[in-house]
Amino acid sequence: MRRTTLILATLLATLAATLSGPPASAASAVQLRFVTANVDFGAPETTPAKWRNLIAPNADIVFLQEAKNLRLADFVDTSTWIIRHGTVANEADSEDRLGSAVLIRRSVVTDLTDWDLVRGVDASPCPDGGIMTRWIAKLKVKLTNGRWVRIASLHMPPPRCQTGVGSPYDRMSGSVVDFVQRTDMFTVLGADWNKTVDDDPNEIGRRSGLEPNGPDTGDRIDGFLYSPQLTNCCMTQLGQVSDGHQAVQLKLTVSAP
């Protein structure tokens, strides 16, 4: 009787395995093309061409800065791209809230949430011209392999606002570090850092645990800070998008959860 029971149990286990099919393979890592670009308040008649010919074909996730005078939906294909720009509707936002934008290719995500503008630094009367309030434009995206990643676009204050401890640049650096440290989620920041990215401006990377990476030529101020768990394949300068600014591409491989 015991032998019969054992044989029956074995047969049932084999049948169950056959019906369920082979074990599901683990979700794989995905490589994404991140592009950051300061469009420098580019004219609406010229920026669309830069988007179509330079940025969009080379990107999965895009960080824009100085985009306050652009209505992105006028020239971005919204069947392909998700646009996050401003808080409610572009027309209803103040200029400072429209400075940075994030665009996501629909095919690389299955969900997104928590779009918001986090205050970077208040408006300031810096020498030779003040600045408006600066924001960290952030959200979370769920990739096709199931991994949630936090991404953000931002624009650090210019040299005239970098006058040491307590300067607008110093205060916004602290805001960026605080923002990064609020979660253990993989994070990618694309920005005009207004300092050489690979020099780790104001030690934002060291203090937050992110890896800085910028271009090797030109002004070297447009680039990324990202979680070191992400595998960096390569960085490419795609071409000039505005005076003094290149569109910069970084390919990062993101593991499955």
C-alpha cells in the first residue's frame, strides 16, 4: 500500500509539472538610452527639428532644461512619447515651473507615477542677473522588466550664483542630495550641472551615493548622476542643441528586480 501511494504521488507530481510547462525564465536586464539636453529657450521654429532629428531617434528617456517657452505636445508624437512638463497644464504654470521636462518612450515602461516638482532653490538676486526658483522635475517609471526607477531633470544655478557656502548653487546641491537620499530606488538624474560633471559638482555624487558622468569635450556641464548599480555602457555627444550645449546620451543597463 505504501509503495502504491508513493508511485501515485510521483505520477501526480510529474503530471503537474507537465501541465505547468517549463519554469518561467527570470526577467532580464534592459538597456536604456538616456539623453539630457539644455535647449536654451530654443525658438519653437527650430527646436522641433532638433527633437525629431537629433534627440528622439537616440533616446528612450529624455531630460530637458530651459524648456519654459516650448509647448512640447505641439511637436512631440504623444502616441510614442509620454510628456511630463509643468504641474497641471503648461499654460497654467509659472515660467519657473516649466524650466525642466521629462519625456519617456512608451515602449520602455509599463507604468509611471509620482510626477512632481521638488523645490531645488528659491529665486535669488545673484550678481549680474538673478535666477527664478529652480525645481527638480521627478517621477518614477516601471520598466518592462518590472524594475521601478526614479528619474529627474534639473538645472543647477549658473556661475554667477556659485559664490561659495550658502550660495544658490550650494543650497540646491543640498536639495538634490536630500532628494536622492529619500529612497533606495535606482535613480538617474539628467541635468545642466553648470560645472564639469565628472568633477562631481559640490560633491553631490559622493554625498548622495550616485556616480557622475559627463562628456570628455566641450563645456562638459551637461550629463548625468546615476546609481552605481546601473551598468554604464557608454556616453555619446549627439550634437549641438543650443549655444554651448550638446545633447548627451548615456546607455545604462538596468537589472530586473
